[in-house]
Amino acid sequence: MTERIFLSSPHMSDEGYEQQYVKEAFDTNWIAPLGTNVDRFENELAAKVGSKAAAALSSGTSAIHLALKAAGIEKDDIVFCSTLTFSATANPIIYQNAIPVFIDSDYETWNMSPKALEKAFEKYPQVKAVLLVHLYGLSADMDQIVALCIKYNVALIEDAAESLGTYYKGQHTGTFGDYGIFSFNGNKIITTSGGGMLVSNNEERISKARFWATQSRDQARHYQHSELGYNYRMSNVVAGIGRGQLKVLDNRVKKKNYIYNFYKNNLSDLEGIEFMPNNEWDKPNYWLSAMTLTGKIRPIDVMDALENENIESRPVWKPMHIQPYFEKYDFVGTDVSEKLFENGVCLPSDTKIMDEQLERIVKIIRGLW
Ligand SMILES: Cc1ncc(COP(=O)(O)O)c(C=O)c1O
């Protein structure tokens, strides 16, 4: 069997930047959840995306949790949440004992539909926050969504876990709302093996998030706690990997873009295939190349054919409002996200992939038609 081709696997820099920063942490014995790599990774990421402040955390999920907390979300508050996403977007709403209301996607962006969002505002005027995702590195339609959040005076949190390197009209995703989060999980465009970042222009709220993330230790000689705390900080070793990875982010985006265009140019003529949207205002990072199939060849046929050749692919996320755990919560929209789930496939988008491998994948898929 030939070597497995992955959907999206860790890809360290050829230059060894990550090891250099990790070595520094060892040499200075800063193997702790604080240190210069953490401080610098926070500053470097904030500068890259154009945000005033950032807190490095143990995961993207913990960053979403602290974003909700920083936005003042508490028990029984309603939070509008993109339905077409990974469960990690929605779970922290439950950690806060708040109530998610799931919002449909539209075909133009695959992300939160501004029309469905407006309907939701009319139905739930007491809503406290909007939590949207930039799926697969495609940006949501921010002008319309930001305008609605301003009109209804609610906090906006962007789950940009999949969209580091994605720009909407020249502005980095994750910086439009009150809070943005990024993930450095193993399959993301850059990885630290696991980790996350919370960003905001509100420096006071970011220091508060750091405080909660370090068990809410009050300033006292003894251990004193006036608030509930969490162990959510990123370690100085992990942050070293992040600093190295950040240096190659632009190259990774270029390669993902190449992969997307390769598939698009070589598969678009097949009946029933449509690639994820490419809006003129969106400069995606193309984290995963995804397509929908509406003809007689189904996503499962493509995924099985690839798996038989030891090639990883996966379905588009199953929407939250039809997940057994979340189906009791309300949903506003039509059937767009369900259709994207039924018809969608994510193709191998590993930045280490070679042209021969892309050609093989295209050949296998074309062979089904
Ligand atoms: C959309 C989305 N949100 C949140 C997360 C959670 O990030 P993490 O795995 O770093 O907790 C992920 C990925 O894992 C994701 O894809």
C-alpha cells in the first residue's frame, strides 16, 4: 500500500524555526505555562491579524469558552450560533449554561446566513451574543452580520479556528467582532500540536481572560481566589512551536490555494460537482478544499474510492441542530446546511501533498464518472 495521504496534517517549517524556539525554552528552563515564547507568540499573532491583544490558551475550545465569559454570557442567556460547524463551536455555550439557537448557512458563503440571522433577532430580541464560524477558511459575510449585531446591540464572537490567514475585504477574520479565536490543533493550517488564541481590541478583557485561564489567582502572597478559575494557559514550549509556525503561515496559505485550484481546474467539468464558493470580497486560506455532489455519484462513493487507495477525505460537518445532543435547541433557517452536509466532501488538503498525489486523487475521482 502506498503511503497514506492525509486530509491536513502537521507541517513544520523546513528551516526548523519551531525547534529553535523550543530549544530556547529548554535552554532557559522555561518549560512552564508562561515565558517569553508565550508573550511573543501573543504579540506576533496579534500583529499578524491586526488585533490589539491576544491570550495564548490550551485550545481553540477554551478560547471560545473564555470569549463567551468575557462577553458576559451566563446561565439562560441566548447565543446565536452557526449550525454548520464542528461541535467545539457550540459546546462552550453549554459550559456557560447558556442556550444556543442555531442559525442556518447560505449557499453564497456556506457560513451564517444574514437573512436567517435577522429572522432570529426578530424571534429572540433578548439574545446576548452571536457566535459565528468561518468554515473551512471561507469568510462569513461580515458587513451584513456586523451591521445586524450593531443594530441589535449584541456581542459578536468569531470562531476563526479554521481561518487563520483568511481576509474579508482586506481585514483579517476574527477581528470584526468583540472577540475572535484561533485554533492550533494538529489539523489546522498551522499547529502547535494543540492550542488556541483569543484576540480582541479590548486589552482589559484579554488580561481578564488570562487571569481566568490561570485559575483566577488574585494578587496576594497566599493562594486566594475570588472567582472561578480554569487551567487554560498555553505552555511556553508549545508557544515556541507556534512562533515558528507563524513564520510559514503565508506559504501554507499559498499551497492550500494551489491545492484548491488544482482540484477545481481538474474536476469542475464533472456533472454534479460544485466547489465551495469563492466570493470576490473573500481571500480564503483554503484550509480544506470542499465540494458538493448533486448528481448520481454521492459523497460516500468518492470517500470510499479514496479510502481504498489509502487517501483520507471526510464529509462536510453535520449541522449542530440535527446532532442528537443539540437537537432540542431551536434552529432558524431552511435546509441549506443540511444539504451541504448531505452533498459535501472535503478533499485531501495537506500542504505536504505533491503534484503526483494530486493527479492520482483527480484520476480516482474522475474514474467514478
Ligand atoms: C470550527 C472549529 N471551532 C473550534 C475548534 C476547536 O479548536 P481546538 O481543537 O483547538 O479546541 C475547531 C477545531 O478543532 C474547529 O474546527
